[in-house]
Amino acid sequence: MKKVSVRKCNDYSYENVKESLEKLISDLGGLEKYITPSSKVLIKMNLLMKKRPEDATTTHPMVLKVLAEKLLDMNCEVIVADSPGGVYTPKVLRAVYRATGVEDVANDLNIKLNYDVSSTNVKCENGKIVKSIEVINPVLEADHVISLCKLKTHGMALFTGGVKNLFGVIPGLLKAEYHFKMPEVKEFTDLLVDICDYVNPTLTIMDGIIGMEGEGPSAGNPRKVGVLIGSESPYALDVIGCKIINIDPMKVPTIQRTVERNFLKEDFSDILVSGDCIDNLVVLDFKVPNIKSINLFNGKVPKVIERPLNAMLRPKPVFNESKCVACRECEKVCPPKVITMNSNIPKVDLDKCIRCFCCHELCPKKAVDIKRPLLFRIFK
């Protein structure tokens, strides 16, 4: 059985987070069950971009603080790392750590923040879609990896949690290359499961106190959920996270891939939930995006007309000129390099756009909207 603990936590006050996290860890058997004393522990946070904690884009620093204190009590060496969206440089990391509140926690507790931007190619012997990946070096240097993820919806993968969080071990713009090589949701989410299986985190803890609904992972809106979730299985954790925000887990592509590989049973009967009753915590009206790169006609019409039909119905990125500040971030992160600046306004070549929506995900001003044709909505 894969045990998942769910604990209610109403806000980010130190006392409440500490109480809830201690109960969660106790439910799972105690930290000593998973972490060797005096070991080197990497806390892999969701630090997607330079956002304030209250924006709910990144893992809240208070959850990091309480967890790091527990590890320090075990005489562990703690290091925090992530590869945010876009370029992977010490300057970018410093800006992200500062904006997200992580730098303050590190200074208070005297824990290490990663500034090593080197990476190593490693073999994925059990990989389905890739047999090797490039990962940031802190992953290789740690005795244990704890994934500290954020509960959010996602425009391409529908839900981002424990599995998706580990995409951040891929360095910098190489993430964009993977998007370019694997624009279809099924192939891309197989890659995400390959990465998760390689990293094999010792524990995964989800910050769902304030989640993000709507056009996540960065352009959505904060929404109080009031939970912390933990498990040694990131796959089981994601299932329970979905249930709490009223998403059918089997509609989430990463969970579909997980079941296909027999990491979880299709009916989820191998998941045991402890802690607080999740029936009392479900958010019934949590806003969920449509998966933007969906293929409406896969296997349902002759191949000769499937491609033109999908081309007609595909959603597209649209740039909001009133919000755009011409920072060129969309141009920098576009995997196929089809965004150019024209009079300080981004323009996209839709014939070559792969619909990965990195421009939407990483725009610091939420100036990129995803528009769907009326015909798409009719068919949907």
C-alpha cells in the first residue's frame, strides 16, 4: 500500500504549519523512517519564476522553514535547489530565491542555496520515452531528495504536483528543448514520469494551503485549499491532490501514464489515506483549465483529415498589448523560436508554433492569453 497523509492547515503562520507538518510526518511513520541522520538532503522546491509567495506560483517559504528545521534537528546538511523556467544562471537563481522568500529562510537557518549551474547526463535505464537525461548536479550529490511541490492546475498537463515538480531538475532552456521535441501531451507526460522515476524522491510534500486555480502554473489565481499532503509516492500523492480539488485523477495525463506503467492500480485501491478526512476538505468549485494541446479527433476520423481538422481547432497564444512590457521573456523561452518582437509587441508564427505555451507559463506580467476558436468550443 502507498500511504498518503492529508492534514488540514488554514494559513502560513509558523505555528499552524509546524503543527500540521509534524502530524503529517508522524502519519507517515516519522522522518527517521525515510531520512538518515547526518545525511545530505536536497529540498527540490517549485521555484518556477520570480514571484512573491502570495502569488501562489511557488512553494511557500514557511513550509520550507519548518521542514528544514526538522532536518537540521537530525544533523542533516540541507540544500535547496531548482531550475526555474528560462535560463539557468546564478543571477537568475539569486533573483528567484529573493523574490520567493527562500533567501530569507536560508539566511535564518543557515542552510545552503544552490548556485551551481552545472549538470550531468545520466542514464534512465527504466525510461520509456528517454534512456538518458541531463540533470542539475545537486540531485546527484544528495543522499536524499525531498520534493516540496505546489498544488496547482496546469494548462498543458491539467495538474502540477509531485510528478511535474521534478521537471525542474532539468537545467534551464533544456526544458524548452524537451517541449519542442515532445509537443504532444502523451509523449511529454511520459517524459515527466521517466524523470520522476529516475529521481525517485524519498518523500514528496505538497503545499496546498493556498493553491492556484485556473490558468496555472503561473497565470492562474490563488485559491485557498487549506491542506498539506505528504507521501513517499509522488504518484499516489498526485491522485489525492486531484481528489481534493475535485479533478478526476484519470483525466490527468501524468496519472494516466502512471497507471499504464503499473505504478498505481487503475482503481487506486493501493492508496491508503491517513490524517484528516479528505471528504471534508474537497473544494468542489476549483477552477480547472482545458488541456490546451488536446487532439479531439485522435483515432476517430481518417488520418487524411485529422491533421487539417486539428489545425483549424488548435488554441493559440494571443499577446495582450496593454499588459506587455516588452521584456522579451516569451521570445527567449520559445522552444521552436517562432516569437519575434515587432514594434515592442510579440508576434508568433502560428504555422510553426508547437502549442507548448511556454510563453504563457513564463510571462511575468500574465500578458499571454490562450484563445480557443469558437469551433473548438462547439466540438469540445
